[in-house]
Amino acid sequence: MLAIPVLLGVSVGVFLMIAFIPGDPATALAGDTASPDAVARIRVELGLDQPLPVQYLRFLERLAHGSLGTSIRTHRDVTVEILDRLPYTLELALVAVLFSTTLGVSLGVIAAVNRGRAADLVTMGIAMVGLSVPTFFLALIGIVVFSLKLHWLPVTGAATIASVILPAVSLSLHSAAVKARITRSSMLEILGQDYLRTARAKGLREEAVIWRHALRNALIPVSTIVGLQFGSLLGGAFIIETIFGWPGVGLLAVQAIFNRDFPVIQGTVLLVAVAYLVTNLVVDLLYAWLDPRIRYA
Amino acid sequence: MRRSLIAGLVLLFTACTTAAPSPGASASSGSKVGGMVTFAAITDPETLDLHQTSNPVASTIFGYIYEPLVYQDLDNSYKGLLAESWTVSPDNKTITFALRKGITFTDGSPFNAAAVKFTYERLQRVGAKSPIFETFKSVAKMDAPNDSTFVLTLSEPYAPIFHDLAVSYAGILSPSAVQAVADKIDRAAVGTGEYKLKEWQTGQQVTLERNEKYDHAPAFYKNRGAAFIQQIRYKVIPDPATQLAALEAGEIDQLGLQAKDIAKYGADKRFAIFDSFAYGLTYLGFDAARPPFDDARLRTALSRAVNKDEIVQTVFGGTLAKIACCPIAPSIQGYDEKLKQYELKYDPAAAKSGLEALGYKASADGTRTKPDGTAFKPVLYTTTSSDHTKISTLIQAQLKAVGVDLQVKQLESAALLAATPRAEHDLYLNGYSWNEPDMFSLFLSCDRVKTSNRVLFCDQTLEAMIKAGRTELDQAKRMQIYFDAQKYTMQQAPWQPLYMPVSKTAVSARVADLKQGQAGGLLWHDAYLK
């Protein structure tokens, strides 16, 4: 229920932000050579001649009817524009989250189990690099190595399964590093606990102790990170989608911002807000599954 | 993932089915038919509604799908495309077009005068976003007395009309195709052009398919029939570094090069390099509407401090730009070598003495103050593009050399367009692109001071010349008017023209018989894949 005031707050925020961005959509749309008359006509057509509160109420009214309005640039329904892009964003987000979680958690466990030894140093070294190198740089390096030198993967587009690999991996490495560090520290905390000694005393194999008993508890903080990352990726990975020409929500939002296509900007920002709310809810439910002691009244 | 797999299979399937040219097509044009070329586009075309956009990607796509009544030949003169010929009435107000017979739209319906009338009436009704909307406001009457005669009556003579009728936005729509989708043609483009719209995958690519029935290409082509290349694809790649990587990887067949890449690709056997001039130029403008730059003497003094050669050499490596002397770029009708004598050439000594004479005295550190003793820190507004960043830095240094402390403010394009009518700026660095000497009325007329005239220059002498140029249909007289207008503008100095952009395009060596246009780009109709 808290979701509704949050969404209203976001909608006001987005609306005001747009009012303060320099640049007028009618001018941007009409182009460099437009006459004052043409600009005025477009402004009326878009309802931009109305005072801000009126524009906002109209926006809310449309929203209440389940419509995000019509894109200024394409004249298409914003919902349609977003739904066109959402499958791509979903695909990219899922692959990126799966990859980064698998990689990050594995590295974290290896580091924790081998604490202080070479394996720990190497994995944490890799994590440090992953944290420090900017995503766009990883993306460009990936293109040079895997597309231009090795010819394994396409540079751009979303036409084949291979297309998702470079963008998803570039997106993953930073969060894999975060997840590796968190998994390591929370594993270290848990590995010293009594119940693990009990498990070992029962005669359980070491693998079962680590992967079934210790890791499950260590994953609680990791699941928070996974949720946050997934939430933000659903709103589109702005930079990666732009670099790879990935036709997702992020690219749509970037183009909308350059074109001052306000309804589309509002739509994509609301989508991000909804995605965060939903993933937070899912993460809360996930806690209860990971640790049955957590109960929601 | 499954969606992607399906998409992949579909793509594979279409690739297989289109690889083999249709039998009828190959019989008429031999073995050249087939294949696909891919171009990079920085954005989607936003809409393919011919009358509701000024998007450059959409414009190039319109050029393949639609055809206007006339086209601009390589010598900049106008010839008939869908029109066979035309006559102009003695009062220069009525143009009677004799239309080509036997042409059909790609939906099978016939092209006729009613289609022309239908198209232009729709433009008048919904076309506020079209670059030629203004032109059609001066159309008083349109008649289609029979299928092959179309009569256009103007409320007053308008010389640039043929330019405006030749742009891709002036293409003719198929009325039956428009009615079939209840006027929603944003994704349903049907014309008489050499290609048809095959598919638009939002955010990804637009694919065009050859119109095998096409038979009336402009006379400058060897191939007057259907195009050879089976499909043309515009792939959305927003990032310039990725575009370059895509060219390297063979995912796109053509790319405009940046200065840093020219040497490398010029020597690369996998590509051929084509040069073309832009229809326009970049200028340094002054906000002529308010002090201190309402004074032509101050504008002249600062113009003299600008070293264009240094800009062309440093920013463009001497290859991607050509110095522009005069308001009309060398690629556009109306350019005249003889105007060079009036150019405000680089002369720092003259700049300094001009500033001195106006009372801008140098203080102890060499920086000049205004005549009233306050600081003189004029602000230059420009875009955030990397070229403009480099040029404004250079100009800053060049003005510093004569004691002027120039401030630079860079705004992202949309913000810049909104800021200039408010006259926040003192100087303005940007370009224009308009293939008609009437660019004066867009960029330097009183009518446009609140929009496209971004130097807010409004001068009655020039205004009279602009008006005369617009209404004079006699070619020689009209060019004399623009000669005088340019000379006058150079004396008034609202602009210091800097350079005309030159583009160098790398095209994959698998493309044969690609034709070089005089300016404006490459002509693909003769081209085929080796």
C-alpha cells in the first residue's frame, strides 16, 4: 500500500524535473529551421501552452485511466513504446543478473573457504578490478577482443542469442565483484558459527556444509543486492544499451531525454519506480524462504 | 531467451528466402540483383509519417520510398521526376505540371494528379513538423483538372518552390494506402520509390525491399530501372565508437569518418573512401539585437581576430572542412568566388586597432575592458558536440590574443535552441544546412528572430533583398540579388562564416558502381554487390 504514495511522489518529481530541464520540446521537435508559427502550433498540439499544474493533472488523469500518454516524437502510445522494448530489457537484465550472481557468489565462496590463501587473494584481486573498471570501458574492450579480433560475437543489435552475451557480461562484472565481496564477508562470519561445527560433527561432507548450510544463510545480504540490481536493470541499462545499440528501455529513455519527449521520459521513470517496488517485494519474500526465521506479520 | 532464439531463426529464414532474387527481377537486370547493404543510424526514424517529422534518418528513408515531382540534378538545376515537365505563368504564380503516365504506387494503385493534390492537402493539414510546411502556406490553390495535370497556384511568387518540391519530405503518398490505415501512416509508408518498406523493428532496424517494378530513375544514373541491391537496412547504433567497430566487423557497409580515422581507412583495401560536401556551413555569429554586439564595427573587429585556417587545420586535419568565405556555402547555388574580396580575413592587428578605436582599452594584464571601464567578457553559446568544443576553445585562444576574454557556454542541442531566442548569448557558434540561397530568410531575416535566426539580426536593407530573392524567378537576376545580399551581410558581419564541412565516407569494397553526388552524399541506384 505504501507503493501508491511512493509512485505519486515519483510522478511529481519527474514532472517537476522535466519542467526545469532547459529546452522546449516544441522547439526541439520543430527543428532548427521552424517558423514561430509552426512552433506555436506544435506547442498547442502537445498541450504545452497550459500552465504546469494543469499539465500535471492531465497527466494524472491519463494515468488513472491506465494511459501513459502519447510520445511526442513518434505519436505512438507510450505504453506500446515501452512494451516494444521491455522484452529486450528483461532478457538483458535476466542474463546479467544470473551471470553476475553465479560468478560473484562462486568467487565469494572460493575466497572465504580459502581465506588468506592464494585463491582468496586472486579472487579478491579480480573483484577489485571488476569494481574499479568502468562498465563502458569493459564494453569497449569486449568489442575489440571478442568481435574484432576473435570474431566470436556481433558488435551490435539483438538479432541472435550471441548478441546478448557482450552487453550482459559487461553489465555483470561490476555487480559480480560486489556480490563476491559481500558473499565472502558474510560467509566468513557464518563459517565460524556453532551450527556448522555441529553439522561437521554429524559427519556431513565439507561440500554439503559449505554449499547447503553456510551459503544459504550467507545469501541473505546478497539477495538484497540482486534485487536492487535487477530493479535498476529493468529500467534499462542506459550506457550499455547505448553502446551496443540494444533496443531496450534504456536506449528509449536516452533518446527521449535528448528529444525532450516528456511522456516517454515520465513513462520510463515510472517503470523504474515500479520495478524497484516490485523487486523489493520479491526480495522480502525471498528472505523468508532463505531464512525461515524471518516472518512478515 | 526464447524470444531471441525465435527472432534469430526468423532472421535466418528471411536471410535464406531473400538471398535468392526473384526470377522476374534477375531476368531484367542480370546477375547484379541481390544482397543487402546495412547503414548505421544514430536513432530510429521516430515516425515514417512523411508529414510529421524533420528527423534526418526518416528523411533518408523517405528518399528511397517516396518520390517528389521534381529532383535536383548534379548541377543543382531542377528536373522532372514524377512530373514530366512544367510551365510557369507570366505572373510567376501558377505552375502547371504535366505528370508522368503509367506509374503505380507499390500497393498497385495508380499515380495521378489526384494523388498529388491529396498529398499536399494532407501536408497543409497535419504538417506543422515538416520542414516544408511553411512553403505550402503560400499555396493558394491546387487543382487536378485531369489525371496527368496538376496546377499549383501561389499567393505570391516564391522562387525556392522547386527546392522545396524536390526534398524527400515532398514525396507523393498513395491515397489508397493512406486510407487503408485510416491516415495512421507512421509505420505504413507506400510511395512510388525504388524501395518499399519491408519491416521496422522498433529500436533496432528498418529494412527496405527493392521495388522490382521501378522504371524511372533520374537521368544521371546508368541504371534507369529497378535498383540492384535487394535490401537496404538501417541499423540503430547510437554510439560512434560502436559504429566504427561495426564497420570493422563488417556489420555495416558505410560510415562517415572522423578526422582521426581517415588515414587508417584511406589505406585500408577493404574500403573505398568517398568525399562529399555538406549543403551548409558553420559560422561564428554575434547577438546583433543588443549591446555591445549591435554595433557592426565591434562584430567586424572580432571577426578579424578569427583564424579560420587554424580551425580547419587543427580541428579537421585540413581534410574534413573547407574554409568558407561567404554566407552561402560553395556547395550551394548562389556561391560566387568574386565575393572573396569582401571576406573579413584574419588580421589580428586590424582587430586590435578596431577594438582600440571603439574604446576597448587593454588593462595591465592585456585584457580589454569595455569603454565604460567594466569587464568585457562576452559569452559564446554553442552545442556540446566535440567539433564545437574544439573550435570554441580555439576561438577563445584566438580572441585572447587580441585581448578579449571570451567565455564559452556549451549547451546540449535542445537547450541551445531554446536559449538563443531569449538572447542570453553574445556570440553563437553553430552551423546551418539548407540547400537553397533562400537560407537567408531562415537564418538572417527579421521574421525568424525568435526562432531559427539565432543571431537575432534584423536589418531592413537585407530584409528587402531577402524578399526580392524569394520572389524573383529569373535565374540571373536572382543570383545577382544573392550576390548583393552576401556582400552586404559580410559588411554587416552578423556572421563570420568559418568552414563548410566535408565528409569522408568509408564504403565496403564489396559495393561496386557507387556514384558520387556533387554534394550531399552518395547515390546508390547503380550500385551492386560484387
